[in-house]
Amino acid sequence: MDRKKNPLSFQLDLNPEDFMPASRDEKESLVIMRESVSFWKDGFRRLRKNKIAMTCIFIILVIMIFAFIVPRFYPYTYKDQIIGANNLKPMTYSAEEQAKIAAGEKVFPHILGTDKMGRDYAIRIMMGTRISLLVGLIAAAIILVIGSVFGSVAAFAGGWVDLIMMRIVDIIYTIPDVLLIVLLSFALKAPLERLATMPGFKWVSVVGKNMISIFVVFALLYWVGMARMVRSQILTLKESEYVTAARALGASSARIIKKHLLTNCIGTLIVTTTLQIPSSIFTESFLSFLGLGVAAPMPSLGSLASDAINGLNTNPHQLFIPAAVISLVILSFNLLGDGLRDAFDPKLKN
């Protein structure tokens, strides 16, 4: 016969079965462990969850296809002038092309019309986008290499070396970039003209002295922000235990910087480089708008917008289209950079 428990008693009513050892299945069901993944896999898994960043990747891929692949199959070229086809509206034909159509010939339409020289505007937008993207990517690579090397050496050396190198960075910050590009354009004019006549250097005349001047200025001026960022990262990482262990094992300073320090801030380097691409594209577009960009007839988005200023009242689409492409490219890269920062920043892991 069961006894009723006194409600005023402090005695616990326990079941002996509760104290039996847990089975193996019960133990495994209570274990909550995160899957072991690599740094890259974890970062890209986070990136895939960011819908805005993934949308930006899709937009950038579409723009790259539009700029690098479509021109190979497009029936017009960026420099061919069509007689009597000056300033055509989108999806229209010249009188000569209309006569061909009437005769039964197939003529591909000018999707975005033509410019004042009778050149198909769609292919010029494609080529201008290609030039702007190439400038952004190449400039970002230049800035990454110079800035990461300079900043890591300054931070790792420390002392008076760091002091002198960072004062150089402060001085470079004060140099006006537009003025330097103008001066370099005149200073490099004669050497580049001689270089363009040599075998294997015909690309110099195609790119133009202004564009080479822009790359030189990127190599001289625009890496200072990257250098400061890398320096701040290295100053923290160089006190880590694995750096001390590498020194104890006799590793050289160059190996420690390359294999240990820069490798451990690779996520920050990727994010900063990605954010540098739109900045470089905007700088190139701005300089091309001022007439300091690629040499004619090669277009860039900035030069296309500059050429369309005078015809704003009659052909506003010739200005709005390159401006819209510039805005879309810069916005996509900026949002992608934010997504990469959220994905590869260890402080945001939960």
C-alpha cells in the first residue's frame, strides 16, 4: 500500500531509474557540436546566406559577360563609323540600312542607337565597361601588392623603420592625384611614344599615355590606405604564439610575414581589395570624364559620359546609360565587399 507524501515534508520524491547510467544513444543526442569546416568553407557558407551579396555576384557576372563575351559575337565594333547613322535613336536604322532592309537584307538593329560619329552605342558601352572593369581590377591588384608589402614590413620591423615608413605614407596622403596625373601625362609623353614604336609594345599606343599615367599614379599614391590597414593587422598578429614559435624555429622575417602574418589576415585583404575595385573604377571614370583617360577611339564609361554632355538635350540616353552602368557596377562591388566583410570577419562568428 502506497503511503501518501506529507505536503509539508522536504523529502524529494525521486525515481531510482532516473539515476541509471545514460546509454550511448542518449549521450550522443545531447552532444551539440558545430561541424568542423575550413576558414574558406565557413566564409563562403556565410556568404551564400547573404542574399544581397549573392545578388551582387550575379549582377557582376552578368556585367562581365556583357563586357567580355558579348562583343565577340556582336556584329559591330566600337570604332567602325556607319555613314549617315549619326545620333540614331535606339532600335532605329540609317537611310542606307533601311534601303538594305527593303531589298531583303538582314540588318542588325542599333540597340542603343549610335553616337555623333555614327558608331554603334551598345558596343561602345560594352567596351567602355570592359575598360573600366579592367582598370578597377588591375589597380586593385597593384594596390594590394604594394600596400600589403609596405604595411607588413613597417609593422613587423617596428621602431624607427616603422616610424619612417609611416611618415612616408603621411606625406603621400598630401599629394593631389589629379595634378600628378596631368604632370605624368606630359612627362611620359615622349618616352611612351618611343616605346610604342618598339616591337612588342604596340599596346602602349592602344592603351594611351593617359591610362598608363593613371596606373602609375595608382602605384604611387592609392596604396597608402591598404598599407595602414595591413599595418594595424600585423601589429596585433606579430605578438601571437605561432609567430614566436616560428622565430624559435629559425624562420626568416620574410617567411614569417608571407606564411604566417599575411596568411592570417587574408580575409581582411580580400574584403579591402574588393572595396578598392569600385573606388578605382570611380577614379578612372572621373579622370576619363575630364579627358585624362583612355585614348580615342577606345571608350570608357567616363569618356562616354563626357562625350554625351553636349548632346544632353537631344540624346539624353547617351549620358544616362553609362552613368547607370557606373552606378550599378560601383554599388554591386560595394555591397559585395560588405557581404565579404560579414562573411570573413571572425568577430561576427556565432
